[in-house]
Amino acid sequence: MAYDREIRTDIDWDSLGFSYMPTRSNIRYKYRNGAWDKGELTSDPNVSMSIAATCLHYGQNAFEGIKAFRCKDGKVRVFRPWENAKRMNRTAHQLLGPEIPEEMFLEAIHRVVLDNVDYVPPYGSGGSLYIRPLYIGTGPMIGVAPTDEYEFIIMVMPVGKYYKEGLKGVPTLVIEDYDRAAPKGMGQYKCSGNYGASLMPAKLAKKAGYPVPLFLDPKEHKYIDEFGTSNFLAITEDGKYVTSDSPSILPSVTNMSLMEVARDLGMTVEKRPIVAEEELPTFKEVCACGTAVVITPISSVTIHGKTITYGNECGPVSKKLYDTLTGIQYGELEDTHNWMFEI
Ligand code: PLP
Ligand code: COI
């Protein structure tokens, strides 16, 4: 299908980073009296709510990250939004908010991406349209309890690379003085509080020259958990794909997909606890993976004052995984798993 709106000519697609950009519209659904409304597109970038809203005081606040791609055949497709719908509902359930029906989640994505289709970067630019669903408790409550009024909002904006280094390695620091989540806490949910907890350690790591903080498990500080904005994966000397298994990390859609890609490529995949100090020096390639960061090679990990170096270039196995995943996303390779949702 041809889209009504042509690709915009007033955006420099090659210099996009990962920053906020207002677009034509966002879409909003309100939950009142036990039901969601039909949703509305609006050009208003602000939200209005009670000063006693639970998202402002008591953390009834969740979000997701998804990408839409302009594919080789000119169509726009969204990567695995069903998985984000499930994950947002797991978070909503934990925050005692109402479920978002999957059809409503997908309809919302369809409507807002179509209305902003001219903001989807051109094929070949390496960019994508970042889709940010937001789920907030908007009703007033002053005792600590869930409200009965919510908003589900989706904003979209064109993005390029999250780290300016792109497929060049990024140095990372193991955080020793902070945890992003508690052992039996909210680490596996995409609630905004986890990101608040990561701000100070991320700032300190950045100040010390490390753009990416790496967190250990909060119980023993022995196993690798994840990066502040992405999961951890490593390639062993004998070519295995190893990634952390921990109750305090976010189940990443990208990681889940890369594990399937790795198996398709004939690799052995191990999802298990990774003993940081012991195993980091044995890995051949280390990467961060997530929607925003895609696959970002890690050039070094500094742990307890020692630095283990992996090199500045993206390793060959990580590159193969990157090429396969992005090949599916941009419609260059067959979508054998039916991961893409067409707009
Ligand atoms: N871990 C954290 C803490 C994240 O914020 C993200 C980003 O969404 C990920 C992992 C990667 O998850 P996904 O691949 O679903 O984007
Ligand atoms: C994403 O990768 O979509 C994220 O949500 C991570 C970060 C930008 C918070």
C-alpha cells in the first residue's frame, strides 16, 4: 500500500540521534468507570491531570519501547508489538492498574504510526520510528493505593543511534555502589521507578568515562544482571550465545529475538546466571541489546578496578546477529517467525 503522507523533507535523516522530537500527533485512551474509551489522536504534547495523580506520587507509571521501520519494499512495519503489549500488561498488573486489551494496543500503534508515517525515516538511512507507549495513573489518591483513572498514551518520534558510537565499541563500568532493582522487587517490570534508580549510577559512570552502566544482581553482587537500558549478551570462545538469567532484569524483546536468530544460525544459546569476575575475562565478544541500542558492542568492562578489553570493532558473531535482526526488521530478509506487524 502507498501511504497518504510522503517522507518529510525537513528532517536531516542522517544526523538523527536518540532525542525527543515532537511529531504530528500522539494517541490517548482514557480509562474511566471501569472501561477504556475509543482513543483520540491529538497534536497536544502536554498532559493535564490531578496534582494528586498516582503516577506523580506513587509510581503507577509504566512505559514501553518499540520501533517501526520503513522496509525495502516501501511498507512500514513494527517489530513484535504483541510482546510489548504482553509486557506492558504484566507491568500494569503488578502496579494494580487495568489491563490494556491487545487489540487496543495494536490499534493504537496502527493509528498513531499511520498518522505520523511521514516521520518514519527513509529506507537506507539506518533510522526508525521510535514508539513510546506510556501508561499512567491519572486519578487523585492521597493514601497509598491504586487509582481508578488511567491514561494510555503513545508518542512516536524518528530516531537514529542511541550511542553516538553506533557499531563501535562502548566502554562500560560495573556499578558497585548502587542497584537498579531489589532482589524481589520490580526489576522484571518496565516501570518508570527503575529508571529513576539508574539515573545517579549512570551519571557517575558517565562522569568516569563510561557511557553504559552494568549492574550486578542485587542479592549477591556476583552475577551479571543487565545494563541500565539494555540486556547483556556475550559470545564465548567456542561460539555460544550467553545471556543473563535473573529475576531482577527486564525480559528484553530484542534479546528474546536474538536468541531465536542465534538458534536459527545453529548456535548454542545459554540463558543462565553469569559469574561476573570469573566469566567476563573468558568472553570473546560482549554486547548490550535492546530496542533503543539494537546491538551495541562493548569495548571493555571495568570491574573492581580491573579492565577487560574486547576491542573497538563489532565482533564477527555480533555483526552476524545484528545483520540478521536488522535484515528482518528492514524487510531485507524473510520474516520466517512472523515478527513484523504491517501498517
Ligand atoms: N533492559 C532494560 C533495563 C531496558 O530499559 C530495555 C529497553 O527496553 C531492555 C533491557 C531491552 O528490552 P527490549 O529489547 O524489549 O527493548
Ligand atoms: C528501549 O530500548 O526502548 C528503552 O526503553 C530503553 C531506554 C531508552 C529507556
